[in-house]
Amino acid sequence: MTKSQSGAGIRARGLTKRYGNKVVVDDLSFTARPGVITGFLGPNGAGKSTTMRMLLGLVRPTRGTITIGGRAITELDDPVHTIGALLDARAVHPQRTASDHLLAFAQTAGLGRKRVEEVLDLVGLTAAASRRAGEFSLGMNQRLGIATALLGDPGVLVFDEPLNGLDPEGIRWARTLMRNLAAEGRTILFSSHLMSEMELTADDLVVIGQGRLVAEATLEEFVRTHTTQVVTVSSPAPQNLARALERAGAAFERGDHGNFLVTGADTAVVGKIAAAEGIVLDELTRVRESLEDVFLRLTHDVTEYESRAA
């Protein structure tokens, strides 16, 4: 695949969308950078899908602006070659074959059958090209949707839940594809409820709740900023280790397995405390909250639908 229209980022400023008295997106500003995979997170009802539709010009904002490479979506000379999207993998006529579905889109964009064959091969559907979309599994429909988004070889890609229905091999394939596309200088914005995959795939994060921005940062900054630094440490001489930590003024508590959980210090500091006292350590590990833990804690108060714990 050749690099086309790379270097164009997404910039939203003061984005607001109202439906009657209901505010779905509320003064939302964020940036998705070229060459970077930006994860778009939020609880159900947070306004993610509405925001993505505004990015694509499918929904008109009540207020605010969205630009792609500095230009409004309505002002793009060649939108098909600038931005591609997967919003609903099932939005395919069930009687059309995969090849015919893509060819219909390709012809409206001035593209030929060769490009259709290229994207079918890219998403692993060459063998299924003559099958009707109504026979496809959800995972195959996801691949077909991604192929449709890639037809124009765009520099900006917006994927809404692209991993739904994919098996583990398919999820790894999608992750690798997004990384390769970003490495070519393209802008990738994608949403997913699979937090473990978001943690493995995203470089930057945009988190929203009830239509408002909750956080915007790199993945590493997001987790580091919103977690307390904890180190777990254990020793064959736990009493000596406890006394050494107390003398150093380290805050700690006993863990469930005879170890100690030290807060506010990194592994280097704890290791130096033990070394200064000649204490042998069995374990010295930094404990890091998962992205899922941080996300659930930060969005707890802005979740529209909440179930009671079993």
C-alpha cells in the first residue's frame, strides 16, 4: 500500500451536539496526530459514535469545528482519498458479494477493480471475494468494512469498534494493520471496549464521559498520572526489611503473601534502602494498574448506565 495524504491530523475544537434539550457532545476538544494510533474511550452513551459521525460530516455539529489537515470535512477536495471509516460492519447489502460491494464504492471514487483486489488481499478476504456478505460472520464483516475504509488509500482512518467479532488471530491482525498504517504517517482514531487491546495498540488516548473530555494524553502519561506508584517487595528477613523501610520513612503495608506494598517510591529507591542494610530480596516489582482499572475509576461518575455488582 502506498502512502497517500499522510500528515493530516484530526483537530476538534469546542465540539457540541444537541438533540432538543439533550446535550450528547458538550464542548469537546481533542487532537489525533499523524503517525499515531489514538484510542477513543468512553462508557456507553458517552457520545463517541456521535463524535465520530461529526468527524465524517454525517452529523452537523450544533457548535464547534472539526478539521482534517487544517481543513473542514466539507471543504476537502478529495474526501475519499483523505479519510476512510468503519462505523457499522453490518451496513452491507446481504445479497452483494464482497467484491461487488467494494467495486460499487470503488467506482464512485474513480477506482478500478485492481484496487478492490488489493484491499481484499490486504484484509484476508480474497478467497471469500465471491461470497455474499449475508453469509459472512461478524468478524468477516469487520474485515470487509476495514477494506472499504482503505479503498481510497486515505491518510486518516476512523474505526468504531473494529475488533468486535474478530477471533484472537483476527485481533492481532487488526492491531498489526493499524500499527503499520500509523507507521506510514497516517492518523488512526479508533474506539474499542476491549481495554486489554487498547492498552496494547494505542499510543494516545482521548477519554470522554457524558459528551465531555475526561482526559487526553499518551497512554503512558494517562496511566502514570492517574495511578499511585506502588512497589511490591519481599525478603527472607521480613522484620529487618520492615525496620529498614520505617527508618527510611517509606509508606508501606503488609501484603497477603508476606510481602510489603510500598507506595510513593520506585523500585530503585526501595532497592537502595534494602542494599544499604544488607538485606537480601526475593522480589522487587513495580505494580501498575491496568488501563481498564484506571478507565473504570475515572469514568465511574460519568457513566450513563451502571449495573449493580453481582
